[in-house]
Amino acid sequence: MAKMAYDLLEETRVATEEILARMLFLKKEGKREPKGRAELRELITQISVLFISLRQVNRVILQEEDRVKSETENAKIPVDHTTLQLHNLMYEKNHYLKAIKACKDFKSKYPDIELVPEEEFFRDAPEELKGDPLLKEDPHKRMLHRLNFELFQRKELCKQREELEQRKKNLQETIANRKKFISSLPSHLKALKKASLPVQQQLGILHTKRTKQHQLAELLPAPLYILYSQLIAQKEAFEEPIDLEIVGSTKDAQSFARQQANKDAGIEEGKLDDDVPEEEDDSQRRRKRPKKVQIKENVDSTGFYQVHPLSVSVHVYDDEPTNGTKPSKLVTLKFEYLLKLHVVCVGIDGVQGGSENNFLINLFPDDTGIELPHQIAKLSAGFNFAYDEKRAQRPFKWVQHLAGIDFLPEAPPLLADNISGNDEAAKGTSTLAGLNIYRQQHRVQTILQRIRARKKSQLALK
């Protein structure tokens, strides 16, 4: 039907074109005859008929088109349904592919877990984990059981860790308590030592005082240290009735010792202060620099009477107590060291300067304590130097020997023996004789005996 309509449409088109061409030809020739007019009217009639046929064919074509559209719509319904199913299947396919890829790319933790070897697993694992006969055939099941065994072991280790941490905490508390006790121990010992002082004094065991005195003795200059050691040895070895005491400022003595050490090492104080970096001052707490030792000094301009911060006091008691009573104290001697002259001086504690009450003068022949005892002191002070007689302490020769400062006499003994008629020679001979007697005997014992005898004589004269 559609083919016939299209053929008829083609024939109508051709016929219409021919009629229109004839009409145009007639109009161009301009024929006005009746025959020509009749032919035009006939052509117009024919073309009108052709237009009617054309409309009929057009209607047929449109009807056919509607029929084809309807058939096409009916045919598209199953196609659309099939296409929708195809899209659904493709979506499911992509979903499954993504899930498969995610499963393939999934990284579990067990590859990073250091599992025990299979031999150790079958040897040490509990029976409920290794008793399944399918473990050796199924690797997945074997892996699960190995992971369970690893979990079991780790739980046991966690229990042990908690127990050890609790034990560690208990030990830390014990250590903290012991440290606290140890840190408080010095104060307790100090209080105990202070509380035991009356008992020590009552029993005559002055352990605390002796320890403190021995610590102070390390700060004494060498001559005073030798003198102190000889006197303390005499007291302990022969139970000599004397008491020794080191008096003075401990801080000043320590500062003086540091200054002497720096001086011996060739380090200047200013250099030490300048060498301290500024960064240390900013980052660390600034330490207080020790003050310079203000050593006691006489008002004289030369400064030869500078005294060391520490001195040694010796309390001499009577060696013949009466009726079993405690021996009475005869005298207290104070020994000092002159830093500039390098000599040791001794004086009677509590007695002002002068020679009236100083019974130590001429304790040995020709030893008044006014003349410097050796050439080193004379050269240091100058030969025009005269020792101040008003000072209570004097540098006796026997004190220098007692302090370990031995020196040669200015004149040889043979020269003094040859010049027998000279008074000075006789004086020198008497001095040398007294010193020889002193050197041949025990020095400390001889000195103490002479001091006691001189003091007793002085008391007897009163």
C-alpha cells in the first residue's frame, strides 16, 4: 500500500511538472487565440485534478506513517525492557568486579604478625587447637588455628606484663620510700649527734668535736698542721694532759686555700671571672663568687703581721693532780702563722702584749722571741725590721722546730767554741747548748715539761 502511494505520488509530480511547463510555454508565446485559451483552461483543470490526487496520496502516506509509528512503539517495548535488564546486569557485573578487586586488594593484619613456625605450633599448641585432623590438609583452617594460638600466647604475655608492671610499681614505691628515708637520714644523724654531745662530754669521748677538728686541720698551713699533729700524737700516745682546739673562720680558711691553689696554678682571679661565658650566666643559676679573705692585719704599713685565718689553741693541764680530782688548767697557748714572714708565733691566751707576764720568754736560753728565728724571715722583712714587742705572740725558735721549720744557725758551733772569751760567743754557745738539749730529747715532751715548770714557778712566786 505504501509503495503504491509513493508511486502514485511520483506520477502525480511528473504530470504536474509537465502541465506547468506547458502552461509556461503557452504564456511565453502570447497566443491569444481561442484555441490557446481553451488549452490553458484544460491544463488548469488537469492540474486541479492532480492536486486533489496529491492530497489523497498525502493522506494515505500519513496514515501509513501513523501505522508504522504504532508498530514501532509496540516493538520498542520489549527492546526497552531488554535494555533495562542489560543495564541492570552490567551494574551488577561492575559491582561484583569491584567487590572482587576489593577482596583481592584487601590486606589483613595476619601477614604482618610474626607467627610461630608450624613445627612449634604443632608441638606447643593446646590440644583443642591442634587436635583437628584436617589442619594439615586445609591451609585456611590451619592459619586460623595458628592465629588463635598467637592470640592465646599474647594474652598470657599481657597477664605477665601486668604482673611485672605491678611489681615494678611496688619496687618504685619502696625505692622512693627508701630514698626519702636516706635523704632525711643526715638530719636525723645530725640531731642524734647533737643529742649525743652531753653524753660524749660526760664520758670524755668527744668523737664529734674531734672529727670536726680533724676536718679543720686539713685547712691549716703546713707548719701549724705539723705542730697540731705532733701535739695530738703526744696526747694520744702518752696520755698527755693537754687539749687542742683549732679556732678561726672556716669559710675564710677555705677561701684562702682556694686562692693559694689558684696562685700556685698560675691562675689569676680576674681571669677566672672573665673566662666565664655569658651563656652560662643566662642558662644556669649564678653562683656566688667567694669573697676575698680579709686576713687580720696590724695597722702597720708593711703588712708583715698578716695572720692565717685559723690558729691552734693548746690547753695545758697540771700533770700531778691531787686527791684524784680533775687536773687544773695551767695555761692556754695560742699558735699563729704569719703569712709574710713564714714563721709560727705563740702567745699566752688572755695575756696582753709585753714581756712582764710572758713566761715563755727565754724558755730556752737566749730565746726572747723578738729576733726573727731564721734567715728567710730576715730577708723577707729586711735587716732593718724590728719585731713588735707589744704583740702577745712571738716567733720563738723552739716553736719553729716544733712546727717542722728546722734551720741552720747563723754561726757554726765550732766557731763559737774557739772564741771562748767573747760574750757574744758565750751567748751563742749557751743558746746552742740549750737547743742541743732540746733536739736530743722529745721535743713536745720537753716543751710541755718546761712550760709546766715555768708556770708552776710563776704561780709559786705569787
